Amino acid sequence: MEIYLVGGAVRDKLLDYPCHERDWLVVGGTPEEMINLGYDPVGSDFPVFLHPETKEEYALARTERKSGVGYKGFQFNTDPAVTLEQDLLRRDLTINAMAMDAEGNLFDPYHGQRDLADKLLRHVSSAFVEDPLRVLRVARFAARYHHLGFRVASDTLSLMRELCDSRELQELTPERVWLETERALGERSPRIYIEVLRECGALGVLFPEVDRLFGVPQRKDFHPEVDTGLHVLMSLEMAAKLSSDSCIRFAVLMHDLGKGTTPQEILPRHIGHEERGVPLVRDVCKRYRVPNRFRDLAIATSRYHLLCHKSPYLRPITTMKLLKGLDAFRRPDRFQQFLICCEADARGRTGFEDTEYESGKWLAETFQLLRNVDNRRFIDAGMRDRDIGRAVEKQRLEIIANRRLEAA
């Protein structure tokens, strides 16, 4: 029985890139041997075991054969006779098909080290097209390593298009699509994930609400980049600079979905796109079972981002409605997330990348003043509950009115 370090741990070691987990491959072993050594079995489709101390995953070497549709349509062979080369052959990319033994010797039968040097994401074999999940994985790796100069090999991109032209992508479970997307949004260049999905045709299959934004014009005086899809990509790139929070990045990706349904006769204006986008955001979140915290921030950003941009010039009562609609007083942390989303939108435009987001700064400062209104003095004055609420509201409106005059 031989044990090798495999996959991402080897790849990132060679790249001198941070790696947070290690996977191990067991060649020549059996489930019985692993259990006798104290490993805990956890795999359902094929034998995977947890180390009794480190809890790292150890998988038996295997081959696989396509037997149905989707990424689950495989039959696995984990016979002890399966070789290291056979196991590595079934992997997605050459840079993920390397192994290292305990002495640090590298096993690279499919030239992953060469592709690391060439900064290429290249498939190992034509069996790549048997697993639709690989389309999302390649796009995610492209987002992770884009800053290092990596790109998807043209022949691999062709296979990704082939997968998108089939119905294999539709067989992916909602959970897997969301898991890969959430992980991609957390990468260094999430914009690249969307670009790669669009280039191979997967965006139109999985996220048609985003895909239809490309080619939709906007007013050039507000959006010099004109194209709505390009604006969303620029906003997502800006969001990645402003925050590592995937929740914020998802909300920014979703914020302008309503522009994809603007009637042709009123283009390039997009009157009412904020509210039109809300049911589209709900559709995406329902389709992929997106967690509530992602959904709620995305809906709030779609619905209220334009009001945030105009906040210093709104009537006091409208500003209060905005803050209440955002549930800002009870959820100040989400309010801060919302402000970052709006800043990413405002600065995700050609020529505005380095512009201070004054509206967001004004609203944040105003909100802090409103939070500081102390109701104890109204209680001490003997007011009843309803009257206290009205008095607090009146004082907050006065604060907004005074600040609004300063901003005008």
C-alpha cells in the first residue's frame, strides 16, 4: 500500500500558493486494510477515509466509467490493482493530476508541471466531457489564478462548449451549482468566473438572468461603458476590491437583473429596473437554494441601490423609509454590507473607478446620528410608548432635514 499527496495540495505547493487542505491517495489498499489501520470510512460513492488523528481525507485509487447523465452518472472501480497513473488520468486538469510521495518525489504523467509553467488550465483527457461539474470547476480555477496569468486552454474551452451544448449542465444539482458559484465568488477574481462561463455558453444555461444583460445599453452620461453586462462585471470586480465577503459579491452580481427586462421602446433608460429585478433575484435564489443571508442582501441591493445613490437629496421621510426598508436599525451589519454593494455599483463604471462614493458616506454618517437618538429622555419626560416612538421619529427626521440642507 502506497500513499501519495495529490491534487490541489501538490499544485499549490509547486505554485508556492496558500493551501488550506490536503488530499491523499492510497494505491494498492483495500477498505478492510484502511479500517484495520483505524481510518474512518466516509465515502458513499467510492471509498474515502478520514485519518484517525489529522482527519484528512484518504481516497482509494480508482477508475471510473460513465454510466448515466450528470456528474453522478459514474461507476467506480477501486480494485487494489488500480495504478497511480490510472487514477490521475480520470482527473479534470493536468495541474490537478500530479502526485507526491513521502520523500517529495513528484509524479507527473500528464505534464501538469509544464502547464503550470505555461499558466494553462488544460484537461487531462477527452473524458473531461463526461462530468459537467468540470465546467464550473475550470471557471472557478480561472478566477482563482487569473492574477497569476492563468488562462483556459483553447482545446479545453472547446470541450466546455461541447458540454454546454449537451443537456449535461442541466443535470447538475442546485446544491453543486451554488457550492461552486459561492466558492468562485470568494476567489481573488470572481469576475473571471462569470466571463469564462459566458465564453463557453454555461452562463446562458445556468444564469440566463445575468447572461441577458450583455448587449443591453444604458445611458452613456451615467454609464460610459454603456453595456449593462460589462457594468455588472466591473461592479463585481470593484466589489472584490472592496470586500472579501461572498455575500456582497453575489448581491452586486444580482443588482441590475431588472435591466434585462427593460422594454425596448424606453432603452437606454431603465425606469423601474430596481423593483423589476427583485423577482428575478428570487428566482435565481430559489433555483439554486441560495442561503437566506445571500438572498436578502441581494434583494435589498436590487430594490434600494438607486435610492442610496440619491440619498443626500431625498426628502427626509423618503430617507427614513429607505432605512426602514433595509431594516437598518435592527440589522446594522447588513446595512454596512448594502453600502459596500452600492459603492461597488457606483464605482463599477468607466472613469468612476477611483471616485469617492460620497452618497454612501453621507448615508452612513446620517445613519449613525440617527442611531444615537436616545429615547431615555422621552421616557424620563413621562411619555407613553406610542408618543416616545413618534418623538424619536420626529427628531430623526429633523436630523436628516438638517443634513440634507448641508448636502444640497
